[in-house]
Amino acid sequence: MNLNISRLLYGPATYIPGVYRHFSMGGGCAESAEYCYTYWLRHLNMIFQNSSAEYPKVIAELGPGSSLGIGIAALISGVEKYYALDIMEHHDLSKNVAIFDELVALFKNKTDITLNDFYKDKDISAFPKSVLTDKHLETALNSDRIKRLREDIVRLPNTNESIQYCVPWYDSTVIKSNIVDTLISTVALEHIDDLEQTYGSMYSWLKPGGVMSHIIGYLSHGSANEWNGHWAYSDFIWRVMRGNRPYFINRQPHSTHIRLLEKYGFEFLCDLKFKETSNLKAADCAPRFRELSDEDLSTIYGHILARKVA
């Protein structure tokens, strides 16, 4: 086992008051307007390339972190209502206002995606002009509408006309059933402990015919020296490493998400897997991960699209 000693020692330290919050990175890359713009357009491109969905009026996002930037990008582009669901409050007003202003400029300029990451070989980098048409943007970017959206962001975390910030969101009752057109998450589902309950909640929130788009990471987040070395740790070592953190990574592979989608009766629209060389073999894994397939062991990211059957 390629144990990362520093991460192991940090786990017990999180029981010291203030230690976790001092070192927590809450928002990650979503603190960048470019990142938020890029990933909203990637969700949007993938949805419209793989379904006949209409432009969403109501969206929900799991795990936005310290920036609500992806949801804010959705609002700027024409979404009417955004539910932001997190397990702890990361909200940063000044950060969100700054990102809002940058995002408005990106949409006004119809900026193509420039972020160079694991999507670089996929043909989804151009501004989606067939979706965000001139007529659509004229309405979405109306100066009065943009002013109102900015005022709604300033009112956060209070619920307002455009945004409902749900913290914590542990059960399905935080959103009424059958009201969400589109549900998204960006590298968030790997941090949720109870995936069974989460997929059930998502099924409840979506309208019949509603679509969800999830980008999921399966890497170790630095907990191991190999990108997938977290699957080699015993449950005891993992409990020590997690310490008193309110969330960590759940170590569930891609196949777990596929199984849960099937269990709740979602219709698959797209199952995109990004691969990475794995030096870890099934025999090297902790006992409960020794049945992992070569496919799971080599999948570093996944992008799943599914629809709630009408």
C-alpha cells in the first residue's frame, strides 16, 4: 500500500477545533469565472447533444461549494430558478458578485471554452450558438434582468426570486417533487456519503422527462501517491484519514453510479468515461474493493447524463 503519511496524520488533527476549517479548500476551481462558465456550457452542450430537452427554467445543483458560479452562469444564460444544495455553508458574497460580473462579460462576448482539461479531445468547446441563440441571449442578457439577478445574489444566503440556497440538504424534502427541469453536479457526487438516498432524492426532484448531468471524479484527491491508491486502504485506515471532516471522498467507483441509476429507473442518455493508466490491480485493493473491474480501476472521471422517464 502506497500510504500518504501526511494525509493520514492530518485526519486525527481535524478533531482539534478550527483545524479543518483552517485548511479546507471548500470551493476549489469553481472560484474561477472561467471554470464556472466552462462547466455550465459543458453540461449544456452535453444535454442538448444527447437529448431533445427544452431550455431549462428550473435547475438544481449538488455541491456548488464556496462559489455558486456554475448556477450563476445558468441564471445569466436564461434559467429562471436555481436551487443550490450543499452540506455546509461555503457562501462567499464578494466572490459570487465578482464572478457574476465576469460571467456576464463572457456571455455577452459569446466566448468559446478555452479551459484545457480532460475534455480537450471532445468536440464540445465551441460556444453553443444553436442553443444560446441571439434571440435567446437578447432576453437573457436584458439589462433589467441582469440587474435583478445581481441584486438577488447580494441577498444571499436568503432565499429570493432566483436562488434558493439549501444548507444542509440531507433529504428530498428541501425541494418539492417534480419541479426541477435539469439537475447538475460537477465533481461533487464523489463527496456524498449516502449515494443511495441522494439518487432517490434526485429522482423525486426531477420532473418527468427531466434531465440530469453529473461529472464525477474517482481520483484519490491526494490521499494516496497513486491517483487511485485510495482503493488500497483498509476501512480502518480510511476512517483515520477522514478524521472529523464533515465530508471527504466516498471511494465509490463509476459502476456504483450506474447501478443506482438503473435501480431508480433513469433512462441513460450518455455514459462518457475518461481513462487513466492504473498501476493498481484488483489484487492490490482493500478487501471490499477487490472485485473492482479493470474499467473501474482505470476510470478517473465520468460524465453521466440520464433522464427521469415520463
